[in-house]
Amino acid sequence: MILDSLDNHTLYKSVHPLFREAFHYLVHTNFNTLADGKHVIDDDNLFAILNTYKTRAEKGARAESHRKYIDIQCLLTGMERIGHLPLDGVRAATAYDKKKDIAWYDVRCSFFRLNPGMFAVFFPGDIHMPGISVHSASILRKVVIKVRV
């Protein structure tokens, strides 16, 4: 996992061959002009999912992981807590769904706060639980860049 400010994005352009293009998109796109939904950047190799949603309580929330894609989650407005746990040896609560590229977990995570202008990168070895309220439920807007592994 990586957690940083978007101001430092150039430090990570060599982590993956598609990160340079992914961060260029994050830095140079005016998300105020885009509707929520999927926005293709490079076919199935690199795309953005823009979402506006209400945060929720930690209790009853499930964590997730992916195998085919790395998530670069960048908060545009609002604030949220995100849970994280290394995947090492953790059993999924549900079988991996290959079509949706997701496995769900009922685990306790360590949490950090994501503020606007920050991003978190979750690799296939990272369990993560996004969308958790900081104080109480609130509306946020976020872009998730999906980077094929």
C-alpha cells in the first residue's frame, strides 16, 4: 500500500508501467466536468471509476481485495476513513469473483484518514475497506483508477 499527497505523484511513476499515465490523468483531468461512472483511459488496462457516495459505519462493513487490478483511490471532496490489512494468510469470507475481480473479507483493519488531494494505492496483496465515516455519514466524491497488474 502507498499513501501520499497527489503533490508527490511523480515519486511513484516508475512503480508500474501504467502509473505515469494514471497519475497524469489524475492530475490533469477536471473531474467537475465528468459524470460518475467508468471512464476508459487505455482500454481494459487503465480506466477510472468516478463515484459520489455516502460514507458508512465500520460496523458491518466488509473489506475487499483484487487480483487483476491495482486501485489508485484519490479523494476529490469530503473525507473518509479507509481500512487496510495485508492479505498474507487471511481467508476470504466469499470466494473470489473472477468476473468482478473481488473477494470479500470479514476482518478488522487498521484505519487511516483520506482527505481531498490524497491518494492510496492498493495492490493485490492489500485488503482494503473504503468508504468508512470519519465522524458521521457524509457525502464524498472519489476517483478510483484501475491499473491492470
